Amino acid sequence: MAAHRKSAHRKPKQRPFSGPAARTAATLALAGAATATSATGAGAAPAEPAPTAAQVRAKVDRLYHDAEVATEKYNGAKEKAAAATKAVDALADEAARRTERLNTARHALGSLATAQYRTGALDPAVQLALSSDPDTYLERSAYLDRAGDRQAGLLSGVRRQLSGLARVKARADRETEVLAARRAELHRHRTAIQTRLADARRLLATLTAEERAVFERSADARHGGGPAHADRSTARTPAAAPAPAASGTRAARAISFAHGAIGKPYVWGATGPNAFDCSGLTQAAWRAAGVSLPRTTYTQINAGQRVSRSQLAPGDLVFFYSGISHVGLYIGNGQMIHAPRPGAPVRIAPIDQMPFAGATRVA
């Protein structure tokens, strides 16, 4: 019995927590429950809502605009790469010509040295002593002196040729590095264009046929003309008839060319004759009039005399957006002919549908 009481003393009866201990236990239990709930709900966060058709249309518009900005940068880089290629080719041709002249000079020097060796193997005093005709020897001696002067001249010429060839090759190396940088820049802009256009196509594919039709109609309202697939007959409307430029002028010839391009597709980097981008169209139109324009929007705007919007005349170049990323050919009555964007052919459009940035009179 005593042993039993002793055992009971060693193992006292456990009692429920109370006071602070109870509150701590409850807190831990609730934390554990919350953790368990969080673990079982992990990955079950609601997905972001799909963009609305209006949001898709706005983003596609931005992508098309970004692609056009990248297109003008691509056009500029392509022009610079072409100039660098031309410089490298010209230096290679110059190096080849200099190398040929150097080889000719070396051959002449070698021939002269061989001849002198053959005729000058004996000491001049011995040759004079052995000569049966001193007068003849003296004539030959004078010739050898002149030959020595010629040899010195040839040596000096070879040194100049070597120095000049080294300079040309150094310039060629520098131009080759420039060309590599231009080609890398060209690749970056090409990738940017292709990426933005691919993103635009993916977004448009998420729209229903009706939503896409709404997008095309709204784009046409902004860029002018009929539906994106409009041909030349539907793209030109009586209301858009141009104010006539003086017949036979260069402006009239440029406008005539642009009218002939209506309905042809927009293709980035294209300058005709079957497709155009915006600056490619204006460049081709003025080329047909006998005027050479630079390739990009941001260089074309400086290719003539700036004019205000109120002073516009047929044939003027009209530019849009703050970055000067779009251009059209003004034809009068507030209208222009331009290449709008991928999927929209060359067409007539009002100039007030895009943010006006300036105008230039070419001739």
C-alpha cells in the first residue's frame, strides 16, 4: 500500500493548461491550422482575368506602332550597313591595287639588284686596270652610278608602298568592325520588328471573328480607307480626290506614282515596286519624280523646307507621332497617300487621324 502511494507520488495526475499556458497552446494550434489550410490551398490562387477585346485592340495598336518605330530604325541601320559594306569593298579594291604596284616595284628592284650583282662582281679599280678601253669603262661606271640612284629610288618607293598598304589595311580593319556593328544593329531591329508583329498576331488570334472585325474597322477609321483587304478601286473614294498639283511638276509625278501604288501591301523594309513601308513609299514616289530622298522618316523630315500644317501643298511629306515614326504624301484636301501598317495596303487617308508632327516640302 505504501509502495502504491509512493508510485502515485512519482506520477502526478496531469491537468489541463490554464492561464498564459492555455493561451499559448491555443495560439500554436491556430497557427498550425492556418499553415495547414495555406498548404492545402497552395497554387489555387485565382487566375488573372483574360484581357477584354478593347484591351487586346489597344495592345495590338501599340505593338504595331512599336514595330513601325523599329522598322524605321531598321531602315536606318540597313542604310548605314550598306555604306559600311561599300567602304570595306572600296578599301579592299585599293589594297589590291597597292599590292599590285608594290609587287611590280619589288620585281623591278630585284631585277636591278641581279643585274648589278652580275656586272659589279669585280672591284671597280681592278675593272679599270683590266679594261682595254678606259673610256668605255668610265661610261659604264657612270651608268652604274645612275643605276645606284635608281635602286635607291626604287627602295624608297617600295617603302612608301608598304607604308601606304599598311594604312589601307588598318582602315579596312576599322571599317570591317563598323560593318559588324551595323549588322548586329540590323539584327536587333529585325528581331524587335518580328517579335512585336508575332505578339500582335497572337493577340489578334484571341479575338472572335466579330471582335477582330471591330478592330479592323477601328484601325481603318484611324488610318483611313476601307477594309484592310481593300483593293485600288475601293481604297480610293470620291471624297478623297486630291487637289491638283501643277501638271508636269515633280510633285505631280510623285503623287501620280503614289496613286499607282494604292492597294499594294505594307511590308516592313520594302521600297517597292510590289510592296512598301511608309518611308519606302514616299522615297519611291519622289524617286519617280527624279528626286532622291533619304531612307527613313527621321531623315526625310530634314530633306527639304519645313512647312506648317496650314501651308501644306500637294507633294509635301507629312509626318506623325513624336518620334517621327510615320510619313505620308500629302495630296490636298486634308488627305494623304500612305502605307499604314501590316495588313493594311497603301491607301488614301485623312491626315488628322494621327498625331501630326510636321511637314516638309521637297521641291
